[in-house]
Amino acid sequence: MAPRLLQNFNGGRAHIVTANRCAVEALENTLGKLGVSAVYPELRDGRADIDLGALQAERDILFVDGDLDNPVALDTDAASRHPPVPVIGLVGVEAPSRLKHLINLGASAFLRKPVQGGAVYTALFLGINQFLLRGDLRARLDDMNRRRRGRRAVVKAIIARMTEAGSDDDEAYDWLRRESMRSRQTLEDYCEMFLTIRAAPLDKPTHLPLRETGAGRR
Amino acid sequence: MFSTTGPYSVVARSMLNGALLAVAEAAAPHVSAPNVSVEPVIVDPAGDLGAYAGLARDLLQSGVRHVVGCYTSSSRKEVIPFFEKHDALLWYPSHYEGFESSNNVIYTGASPNQHVLPLVEHMLERVGASAFCVGSNYIWAWENTRIFREAMMAQDGRVLAERYVPVGDTEIDQVVEAILDARPDFVFNTLIGTSAYAFFRAFRAACNGRGIDQPKQIPVVSCSLSEPELEEIGEGAVDGHLSSSVYFSSLDTPANRAFTELYRKTFPQGPSTSADAEASYVAMKLLILSLAEAGTDDVEVVKQAVTRQHLLAPQGEVRIDPQTLHAYLTPRIGLSNKQSRFDLLFEAPGPVRPDPYLVQSAPRYAVASRNPALRVVK
């Protein structure tokens, strides 16, 4: 299920990274109407003075001027281009190199300079909700990858269970699934543990300990 | 710029009257703005959305810098780009659904926190928790119904269904049948003009036919219903409807008595005063006062001047919020009577700050559908 849409930005804080305050006057005014405060990080040797580690995805929004040369060293995931906080690009020069820089930062919406007040709500709505959607998709992709990696253990565990219990593959799978739920583990994690314990010396007990607590299934 | 002909002409004619009344007052010898001479240019887009853009462009190209006008949100959105391009000012005198704040518009009508939210509170407290929504198929109804739905659901209310009909359409029987099948506690109406009048008549008749006391058992509530429209609905279906508004002509204040009396004398053929007529009167008054203070029609100077005005309007004190350029107004709820007027049921203690984006009241996240995310599986 897609994440819920964020529609009220009250209490947000915008960090506007630009050297051209005149071009973003309407941005600050409109953000004020939307309950979002604005700060202008100082540019020192071309770098914005922002404590990136202190940024919070629930509160902070970065507006980055694409005409500046790499002003923010954001820890953006290269594969998914998912930044730690929503990034909205401020577009001046419409050249591929400038736009590519903003895309690599993970910008999920854009505003042309000089900013028109009427475009700000749409940019915030799009930028923040695309950020949330990308985060959700990345989490789902991570989960799918984890399950893909555990596929081999599941196949081996089914075969082992069929041999051990004399059952067919459906029954073996159902049993493993039931036992994984009982031990509050994912199927893949349970199968890995099942195989590890079976691989232990034969004179040791092979029953599976039930876990009291643990991460639930996603 | 008012559509004094076409599907919503009744309200628009009362709006034009309101604006012209303020012009007439400014021309009187005792007024507070003696250095301002206003010569109105009147245009009628006739409710045709396509006509608004051309008329706005022509007006602004002819040198007009201030336009009082528009009733529907779709027409306002149609003309705003021209006002932004020519750096002119639109004085928009009608309640609307919010989520807009152009720097080239002064909004003197009610924002959603001044009309739909007080109505939701009232209905949930006094009437019931299930609503059926019916509206005209355009931005006002879509967006106002969304705000209504989210406010209802946030407080455990329910919206049973939503139905939309084209602006001007009077084939309303299917909607009436659907409401009677659903049997909500009340109907939330965002129909405008002739569609609304046809609906009120058809719904009352259908209820009478089934022995249902419509005003008591399935009341209809609106954020747009005004006195001239009650007169259009006509005898037999006019009473018992709730309206959330910042102005009713029945308000018993000296300023309103003077306003309604002057209006009646000036426009004996009607239509009656309405919230939108008052908002148009307020818009023109504020424009004239701001022009007088500014000493010029320059848009930036007039915009600065309007935020310094405190107007004792027929509804009470009105002033413009410098941040949003929307008006501080006083929310009220009225119940229509057989004389096509409203009896006051609720009144806020004073003017309420406009919140066009509902940043102070809307939930942070859009309200999810009530369709359960979990279901029983074998």
C-alpha cells in the first residue's frame, strides 16, 4: 500500500540554499502562508553551512539552487537517489548538467527561478510526497532483496523437511511457514536457522527453540 | 466583472449591486474618501467560463488596474494569470474552497476555516454523523467536499456517498433517489445556481411524497446558500435549510440595518442582499478606502494600504490579513425560514483569522479511505 499523502506542511522548516535571495522572495512568503519557516544557510567557499546530520525527514526540506556548484554534500543513496530529507530543486539555467546535479541530489520537485508564489504548494506537495513514496519503495525493494537472498535456504529447507517427514512439497512448505510464524521470524530467516540446526552434530538435540520476542514479519 | 446573466446570475446580480452600492456611497458628499473618484466599468461574462479570460485581458489592457469580480472558483482561476501578467489586482468577493493565495488577489469572501469547518462542528454536535454530499461538478464542490469529508472522518463522522452534476443541470431526480436510499443524517450541498434550486424543490417534494419531514429528518446544509437563492427556490421548499456563512441579511446590527435599508432603496427590484453581495460591498469599500489612503492606484501601494484598513462592515469588523491577503470574518450558521431569510443559530464571538491552506486545522496526512486494510482470510 502506498504511503499516505502529506498535505499539511505546518511546522516544517525549509533550508533555502541559494546565492540569489531576490529570486526566492515569493518562495519564503508563500512558505510562511503554509506554516513553513525558512532559513538561508550561509555559503562558505561555495558550501552551505548546514548540519546535515541534524536534519529530520519529518520536518526539514532542502531547497537547492541548481545554479550553485555542488553546495550541499548530501548523503544521497546513489542507486535510488533517495536523500535523507526531501529536496526541491531551484532551476535557473535549464542546462542538462545543472538539472543532472539536482537529480543526483535526489530532488523530487522543481521550482523555476524567479519563484512564483502560485507554484510553491504544488512543488511542496509533489516533492515531499514523492520523497515519501521513494522511501517506501526503497524499503520494499530492500525487503524483496532480502527475501530473494533467502530463496535458496527456503528450497533446501523444503527438501529437508520432505525427507524428514515423508511429506510432499506443499505440506513441507506449509509446515515451515507455520513454524516460522510461531517463532515470529520471517520464512527465510526460519529456514536458515532450520538448516543450521540440522547441520549440527547428530548427537545434539534438533528441536527448534521458540523465540520469545523478535522482529515481526513486515 | 459579474455574470449577471447565466446559471448563477441571481447571486451575481446581488454581488454587482453590493459593489455599486459602495461606489454610490463613495460619491456621496459626506464620505471618508473624498479624493477618490470611481468610475465602474461593468462587464458580464454570462457564466461562460471561456468568456472570462478575454474580458479580463481586455479590461487590463485598457488600463484598468483593479477589478472586483468573479463568483465561481473556476472563473477566478481562469483570470488570475492575466492579473499576474499585468500586475493588476482582483478583488474576489465570494466564499471559496481555499488552497490559493495569489499576490494579485484580495479575498474578501470566507475561507474554508470560516465556513465549512464551523458547519462540520455544528452538524456533528447537533444533528448526526452521516452525510450525503451533492455538488456541482467543478472545483468548488470537489475541494469543499474533500475538506468536509476529511473534517468529518477526523471526528468519526461518515460520508455515505458523493454525487456531482454539471453546472446548470437541473435533472436531479437520480440524486434525490440515491439520497433517499442512503438515508443520511443530513445532506451536504455544494450545488450552485439553478441546479441547487431544482435540487431543493425536488428533494422536498420527494420527501413529502414519502411522508418524510425533510428539514427535521434529512436537513440540507450548505456553505453557499443565500437569501436571493431562497427566493428562487420558492414557496414550499424554502424553509429549514442550514447555511454556514459570515453574513445574513437578518443580522440585527446598526451597520447591517443601514446597509440593508440603503440596498433596498437603491435596488428595489432586487435581488435581495446576500453574503456575496456583502462581500462585494466590502471589497469595493476596502478598494476605495485603500485608494484614498494610497493616493494612487498603484497595485503595490494599494496592497500595503488595504492591510491597514479596519472596516465596520454589515457583518461586523473586517480587516485583511497581510500574510494571506484574505479577510478576517465572523462565522455564523443560519436556518432558513418561510420568509426567505435566515434565523441565526450560531455566531462566533468575533472575526476569525483566515486560514486558506487550513494549516492550523487540517490533519497532517490526507485521511485514508474507510475501506479496511485488513480482511478476513481463510
